[in-house]
Amino acid sequence: MAARYPLFDILNVEFITTVAQNIGKDWKSFFIELGFEDVDLYHFEYDNKGLLNIVLAVLHVWKENPLIVDERRNSQCIKEIFDLIIDILRRHGCNNIADDLPSKFPGSDINQIIGHLSRYLINEQRSLVLRSLGISHEKILSAPKQGQSLKEETTTILNNWYKDQTCKYWKCQELFTVFRNRGELSSIKNITDKFIISEYEGNEGHQRSLETYRSSSLNISDETHGSRVKANVQVNTAFSSPFKHKDNSRNLLVEESLDVQDSGSERKKSKHGDDIDDTNIEVNSLLTVSTEQKVNPKRCADETIDVQDSASDNKKSKHVEDSEKEEPTPKTYGGLRKYQEELAKNALLGKNTIICAVTNAGKTIVAFHIIDEHIKRNPNAKVVFLARTNPLLDQQYKKACDILKRLQRDNDIKKFLVGQESTDESTRQQFDNGRLFFMTPQLLMNKMKLEEKFPVPINTFSMLVLDECHHVHGKTPYNDIMATYRKAQNDAQDMKLPQIVGLTASPGTNKAKDETSAKEHLMKVMTNMDAIHLSTVRKHKENLEEYTTEAEQVVLQMKVRKRNPIQDKLESSISHVERQFQLEKVQTFLAVSMQVIHDVKQSLLNIPIQKLEQTYIQWITETRLKVENVLNKDEYVPRLMLTYLRHLEIYAECLEMNSLLDTQAVVDLITSRSSEESIQSQNANTIEERDILKYLEDVRKFMCSLDPEQVECNPDVQEIIHWLQREYEKQGDNSRFFIFVKTRATARALAKRLEHLKNLNCQYFTGSQVGIEDGGLTKHKQLEVLNKFKSGVHKCLVATAVASEGIDIPECNMMIRYRFTANEITSCQMRGRIRTAGGKEVIIGSEKENLRETINVERMVLMKRAVDAVIAMNEHEIREKIDKGKQLLFQSEEVERKKALESSKNKVVEQFKVTCRKCSKDIVKGQNLRILKGSLHVVFDNSIFGRIKREPIKHIVTEDIKLTDKVIGDCGHEWGHLNVYNECELVVLAQKSIKVFNVAKQVSVNVKKWKDVPYKIDTVDDDDILAFKASQLPTAE
């Protein structure tokens, strides 16, 4: 458990509530002595119900009031701060520095202390100490000025930190002064006993005046010795007319803290005639609150006060007055916090808005509150909550069912998951019978397509909520939905379109290098969403900080093995294969004077030197595409070159796996790939093909013959194990660890490597776009793994980026990023998986990868500045820019739509065929290819079933189509999948597995997507499917 330090809890909700409970019934005179006017206090009395709520409201205003500076004790370090510095230095092994401070600076001169720390704190010690002082990484980055040395930077950072601590300290002393003046010494003792802070010794023994506090405000802007002098606020003036102490006043106020809640219950009982225990509802809801609304149990009493206050405020609104006519339904999220109310404000006014707040701030709770209010106000409201992945969608749906009880009770919450069994209800019926719908953006886009039998128009809905809305750009389903919105907006200007609400932790910067570029990107995201409002926490930042945590970040550079026989063998194997391109047979083919062959030759002349870099894999991919274009130019050589490229890919993958994991992982990978290659090369009929296959088998045998005990373990894997074991010792069964890696293969292999850590029961978590055999997980399995992680069956998940976004894991207390290069958005989201106090973020990477993380932090600072700059703009200026940008965007989209239409019309009737991408084996003639449901390319030729093998996979159902098997051609390569539609089996070809060949012109046609095929392909409807199904049936003799 993280240590609790002085001043860390001062002025938070718990502290303010403790103070409120110690202020007597004569509260007005207390606050008058703090500098309030009588008339102000009457306003607080009018606006709040109950004595405790009134006092709390005044205290929250007082907290923001300025201090005046007393220069007489300008350099003495406050004892609590001095003790804090010493303790943290010792915790991080800086004992020499800690011992020096009391001896060298017995007067506790803060200037000398900061100078000493700045001189001797370097490298990792510096980072750890600053973090433990509560200084965020972003503050560390943003504080220094250009051209400062490391020592000067540290001095600037510590100066700023010291100002914050002294401000807290003297605000607290301001309260103690009033309590002492009133003779209420027990109140001071109550506070000092509960919080690690003592009364300033200058207060004791005499009564004091607060007039000097009220004469001017604290002005801390210059980062110089003089400004630090001003930050040491003191009060010395004697006060001569003490107030009479009233013994029972504090007790009355404490008792009233209970009466506030009880009276709320009485009010509801009399109004509705139902015996509802509001106190139990509110407290239980806070203790069992949804994951984004996690509450420290010790704060529950304080939170209940806030809830009651919020409830009082809400009852004044017209909307809530109307809604009280309905049967009351307790909100299990217990009301919004102050900062959440601030985030919800624009959306509750019906405005399109982007809600931007840090991960863990409870944006989903805010969204559900907005949805709830929207549906209450609009009898015909229909809201769609969009999330990009099934696991995220499922968890948000379950959370909505827990929170929005009234909608759940009325069966008004519906979920559409990709892959769920279809129902007899039509889409329109499903939308008619619900109020709140959860689906992926692609699924909604599919339902809105005009090609559908019953397309759903966008004005069916009154609100769209876009989770992770920073994806509203480019060719994404989110942006497709917004393009549909823009088209409707232009085509029918009187159409009532849905309100748009976006949620994001970071809108990103699109690789911006300066604030202007970052602002332009932000304005583009706002334009794409037609949102002129950004909702961020401005007023209630301290309230936000109470409920969010910042993980300690540890950055480690990857280590290199001293001896690495596997790497040596793989690098020599790559060199061996690359030399095969110099064979006379290959060179003779490359000498042919044709542009497409010349392209291949040029590619082979520019082989990257670094085999572990991503550029090498890219080179293999690009060269393969060029070779595929010349498959028809020779019967053997292009196929041979494709074989070489496959083998290079195998060795490159094994080389990367070796850099990431241990021997066994490499052996498993090369064994698997060698087996696949043997199947694919079963028709190999040249000496060269057989030789290269034998060479691969020899490499595999070499790997298997190595004794893992004699090969040095991967030091980075040992580092990961060390961190896991260390944190498990601290956290025990509460441990929840995430490890992020780049590829599915690495995730699966690392999870297997960590199997010996029995207490953790590691499991991998990957996407569902590929089959289990390729390291993917089905959507059902994803949900199962997440549920087991939450319950503690699995305490460690090794995941790809699919788990970085939005997935709700409240207990996660350590995240390790292992050789994973992320942009600023992904980095922010991965860090957001850590949701417990004292959490850790461990980054293990190369020097280049770790440098990228520094750039990410810089871009996050740019993003925050861009947000500030946009918020500073007036609404008219923002609207003008967005309207102009939106019009340009619509015009661009119209051009694209016309091009697509023309392309569809201009597709020519041409004699073509579809062949295997890897070996050019014929699959189907163009005349026997059909398009089903706008996108599925199916083979309408029964002979296909005699030329394929089926490999069963877990059945997936999408709407009314069931995917049952993987299809392997008689050449040994994958061709696509077997689908069942209307009880008819169909072979659906995968674009990644095929090539299109123009028979008439004898040329290959490069297409990245099926829609790019320039030839006319007939579509099929249900009647055609029935006829094809009938042709599959055996005929009577």
C-alpha cells in the first residue's frame, strides 16, 4: 500500500468534510472571520438545504480564495514538507542526500535544500523522487524552460512543487487560527489527529487576526527565489476580541449530517407513498459503484453528503420536476460528482459535444446520465451507444443494465453483437421495441446501407454516443456514420438529426510537432463530429484529482544476451536464402526486358541490412506483390521466388521471437511454420524448391537440439518475471497485471512462458479477426477471458493493442509495455488500464522505442494546449470554422460517392479468373463468381466442393450468415471460408488469398479490396441462392 504523506490529503473532500463537522452552529461568525460578507452567507443559506451542506458549500468557495504573503519566515522549510522530503529520499535509497540535509541545513532553508537536491538528484533517482513527491510526468515535462540545464530544470520543478505544498499548508493554518481564536482547541486536535499535519507553532499561546490574509492575493508566477519567498505565507498579528466558545455547537452539526439523509427519506416517502430508504440506496450504490466510479470506502460518508447536495440541486430543474411524476427509480451510480456534472453540462443542453477527460474519470457514467436524462425528456427518444469492439460493447451494455434500472426493467435496453444468433425479429421491430441500443459502428453502418432490404435511416435515432470518438477520421466506420449524417444534413435540411456525443481520453494530435498543428487536428475531429463544444474539467479539477490516480512510470532499456546461438543461426539462414536469388535460373528470368520483371529485379537489389527492423518485413511483403504480378511470365521461377520469400519471412519472424522470448518459443514457432510450409510445398517439383525446404528442416532440427538450460535466457523476460513476482508479493490475490505486446504470436508465446507462475494463471488476450490457430480469440472467448480476469481466475493478461482501448478492468495495478511502440493516444489508454492507487507502468524497450514514449508525452502536452486554445475561442468563431470545414468535407465525400457510382457503372464485362495468390492455381472463372449481400464474393460452381478441404472453426453467426469452416484449396493454401446462408453452403473467397487474372490480356490485376475489381460481377438474391441450393441436391436416376 502506498505511504500516506503530509499535505497529500489536505483540502480534499475528506479534509473539507472533517472541517465542516467541526465548525459549530455559529457558522456565520466563523466564516465572517475568514473574510466572508454577511450577504454572501445568506446566499449560501438560500441555495443549500441543511446546515452541513451549507457549511460544505462555503468551505469549497473558501478553498479557492487567495492568500496574502508574509515575508518574515520566507526561507524556513515547513517541518511537514522537510520530513516528507527526507522520508521519500530514504525510500528510494538516497540515504546520503537524506543524511546531508539535516546536518548541512539545520535551519531548514528551503532555498539551500532545493539547491542541494537539484545538484545531486540525477537519472532514475531523480525521476522516482519527483514522482513520489506527487509530481506528475507531464508537470516534470512542462515546467522547464528552453536552454536550462538538468540542475536548473530540477530547481524549477521543485520550486513549483513547494509553492503548491505551502499553499495547502497555510490554507490549513488559516482554519486553525480561527478555531484557536474561538477557543475551539478540540477542533484543531480532531483535524491534526486525522491528517498528518500539525498546527503552526506561531499560532499557539496567543490569538491572531486574519486581516492580513484578506488584504491581497497570492501571486506566484515567476520561478525565482523571490517568488518562492512569497509562497511562505505567515500570520503574526495579534487579535484582541475572542469569540465565546460554544461546547455543543460541533455536536449539533455532526448529528445533522445524519439528519440530512434521514430527512431525504421522509420527503420521498410523503411524496410518493413508497417507503424508500434513501440512505441505504445512496451508500450501497457508492460501495458497489460501477468500475469507472470507484470509491474509497473511508470516503463513503463524505460522498453521501455530496450526493444529497447534488440531489437537492437536481430537484430544482424543470426536467427533473417532470420526471418525478414517474415511479421513482434509484440511480445506482449515486449521482454525479462535481467534475462529472461539469462534463455533462453541454450534452444535457442538447448540444453536440466531445467529452474529453482522463481515463478512469467515469466518462461512461457521465454518458449514461446524459442518456437517462435525454430519454426522460423525450418520449420518443432512441439512443445508440457505439463501441468499436465486442468485449467493450458487452461490458458497456452490462453496466447500463446495472445503472439504468428503469430502462432495464421495461426491457428498453437492446444489444446487437457481431456474431450473435439472429432473431425472428426484423431490425425495424428491434428498434421499435427499445429505447437504448448497443452496437458496433460497423453494425450500425450495415443497417443504414441502402442495399439492405429494410435500411434504417439515421433520423430513426435521437442521439448517438460514440465511445473512443478519436476514431472519427479517415476510412473508419465511425466516420462513415458521420458521412451519412452529413449527407442527410445537406440533402434534407429540415430533417431532425440525432444529437452527437463523443467520449475520449485524448483526441490525439495526428503527429503534430507544434501547438498550431495539434489545434488544427482537434478542430478537424470536432468538424467530423459536427461538435462545436469540448467538455473538459476546468472548474472542478481538484475534485477530479481525488478520484483518479497517476501510475508510477518505470522506463527500462532492453538488454542484449552475451551469447546468442539462435540469432547467429537465423541470420546465417537468412543470408543463405537471399543468396538463392543469384541462381542462374533466377537471374536469367530477371534479365527479361519487361517493366514488371524490372520492378522485381530492383526490389532484390535493395534488400534491407537490418533483419530485425520492421522495414525488412515490409520489403518481403512488397517484393512478394511484385513477384505475384509476374506469375504468368514463367512456369517455375516466380513460384520459386515466392517460396524463398516465404522462408525469409519464417526466419525473420523467428528472429523477432528470439529477441522477445526464450529458446522454446522460437522452437515452437519454427516447428509450426515448417509444418505449414511442408503442406504448402507438397506440389514442389523442382530441385531448388526441395533443397530450400530441406534447409528449413535442418534449421528446425538444430533449434530442437539446443539444450534450453545451456542457452542464455532472454534477460528482458527475466525482468518481466521479476516485476510480476515482486508486485504479486505486495498485492497478493488482489494482483491484476496487464502485459502489452505487439503481435498475437508474442502474446500467446509469452503467456505460455509465464505458465510456471502458478499464482497468476496467465492468459493471452488478442483480437478476433483471425482464427485460434493464428493466435486469435473468438468474441465469446474474449468475453470469457475478461470475466475470469475480473474475478481473479487469471491475474495476468498478455494482450495485443485490442485490450488497450476502453476495456474496464478496475483492479489492474500494474501494466507492462514490452517492446510495444505506441502513439500518444494508445500510450495514454494503456496507462489508463492502471486503476489503483500506487499502480505502476513499466516500459521495456529499445532506445528508439523509449524515445518514442518521450515524444508521446510531448504530444500529450501539445494536445492539452490545443484543447485550452479551442476552449478559449468564442462559440461563433468555432461554429464558423466547423461549418466551413464540414462543407468542404461534404463536397469531398460527394466526389468520392460519385466516383464509386461511376466505377460501379463502368465495370466492364471481361473474361477473367480468380487464382490462388500464393501459387496461381485456378480457383474459379469470373462468370461463376457472385456477390452476396453487397460484399461477400461467393463461388457459384458446385465443382469447387471437390477441390477443397474443410478445417472446422468455431461457428460464427453474423445476422443470418453462419461461418462454419476454413477452406483450403487442393494446392494446400487457404482460399477463404465456408458460409451457410438460407441453409445453402457457399464458398466465400478471402481477398487476401486470391489474385485476379485477365484471361484475354494475360495480365494480373492488382486489387487491394474486392470493390476495386474493374470487372462486372453479378449479384445474387435469395431466389438465386435457392436455385443454387437445389442444384447441389442429388438427382433421381
